[in-house]
Amino acid sequence: MKLQNDLFLRAARGEQIERYPVWLMRQAGRILPEYRAVRAKLSGFKELVETPAFASEVTIQPVDLLGVDAAIIFSDILVVPEAMGLTYEMIEQKGPWFEKTIRTREQLSFIDRNIDVYDRLSYVMEAIRITKRDLAGRVPLIGFAGAPWTILCYMVEGKGSKTFSESRKMLYTQPDLAHELLQEITDVTISYLKAQIEAGADALQLFDSWAGILGDDQYEEFGVKYIRQITEAISTVPFTVFSKGAIGSLPVLAKLPCTTLGIDWNMSMDVARSLVHETKTLQGNLDPCVLYGSNELIELETRKLLKSFKSQRHIVNLGHGVYPDIDPEKVKVFINTVKSYEI
């Protein structure tokens, strides 16, 4: 089916565009009353992720209600460790919690090897198929996964953390174990992302939420090395790598065989472009907190961002996910300012 709006895909590939495409990380979620209404029908977040019809419904809501140029499938990065045998709970107001963690070689027995992602993550693929049907070609659909380093952090810590010290300790005390676990995660992630493409995803994004807690050399060894395997294995659709906080690693990331690099709000697009040159599309990077401001401030800051772009190779987004207490009307101001901006 021919897409009615393929701006996102063209910008990712470095093709001619008439305006910059715009979407938001976490756009399908708690900022929308319509999302909360769907969520209220279910027992919790995980049931929503694992119920394809509802996951598809909330995926499409931002397209209808906010006017974004791309949808991103509603899911969670932690479906991968769960498929590998490490089940988790999503605790309200606290976040994810794993009963079992992997901190020793013996505990590697907790994970299942050589899993069938088509079986264990079939609900994600079904949600993608339903979403593609119901989008009816209006905008592209983005699939995603967590990067291996970020997934390892949760499998080792068992929950969120300010420091992820257990994970970082492993890199010094048991580097071979870390590499073995990272490779297992990488292999599953490659299969999972390929399955998303087969189900209908038009583009992919890899989220490395905890990239910034490592130094540049460590991130290259324990992060970028495995991201490179994933990007080398997948070349049929536009692919974004978002390594939050890894500012010093941008020149290394620029050498990955992906189309797009996500930039958080801590780096100016001017600097990012000077490091990446014209080899990649850049995605981002308005500070999400700008959306707490007045409409006039949002327009001003958005236009300032747009004016900083030095080429058409940009996809407009926030520098992180939209925060749950932001007014959807403020989000619309951001989106409409981007849409009205002439390149």
C-alpha cells in the first residue's frame, strides 16, 4: 500500500522533503485522555502491551489526535528479556521489577537459549499487522527494541536505578559474562526486529536509554559493538539509533550503518551536525520541558531549533519521551509549529 505521507521515510533516507517530519517518543501514552480510557479497561500496562487490538488502538491515537507524521508501535523494551525467560512486573509509580536477575555465570541458566521470537513475541507482530491495516497508509509505522546494553542493565539490576552500579560493576569484575549476555540479547533482538519488519514495520528505532552512564571507551566495547551487529544485520528499512546521553560517542555512532541518529536535548544540533556531517539524518531534540511553557515560548523554542538545522536531513522530535503530565494542547502547538515551518 502506497503511503499518503512518507515524509518521515524520505527524511530518514536523505531524500528531498517539502517540510520536516515530526513525531514524539512516547506519543502513544499517558498524555492522552483517550489512552487512559483504554488503559482503564485493563488490569495494567503489561496487559495493554500484550493485547494486540488495544496496543494497536493506542498506537494510532496520536496520528488521529495530534497529527504526527509517524506512528510507533505501543510496546515495551522489556518484552525481550521476558521472551528470554526473565519475566517482569510493571509496578505503578515504581516501574519494572524482575524477580530473577543475572549477576553470576550460574544465573545465566535463568535465560532460555535459541528462542522462537515469532512464538514468544507473537502479540507484538499481531499488533503491528492490525496497526498497518487500520492506519491504511496514512503514515509510516515504526517498530523498536531496546539496545543490548540497556536491556542488560535491567536484567542485572532487576529494576530501574540511578547508577546501575551492579551492571557497571560486572563490566569490571566479570567482563566475559557481560559480553556473553550482551551477545545473547543481541541475537534475540536481531530476530525480533526482523520479525517486526516482516509484520509490516516501515522503520525501526533502537533505544539505548542508559548509554550515557558509561564512559566513551566502555560504551564502544559494551554498547556500540552490539548495536553495530544489529544495524549490520538489518538494512531494508530506515533505522534510528538513539543513544541517550552518549554525547562523546557521537563520532563513533556516526560510523554505524544506520540511517538516523537520535540526539537528546543536551547537545545542540549545530554541534551534532558538525560531528556527524551529512552521512546521517539527525532526529530530535527539543527539551521535553519546553512543552510546559506558554504557547509563545513553545513556538519560539521550536523555531529556534528548526533554524539551527543545516540540511534537510532532520526528523523533528523531543530529546527524550514526552512527559506524562504535559498538556496535549501544548504538544499540538509544537507539532503545528513544525508543520508550518518552511524549509
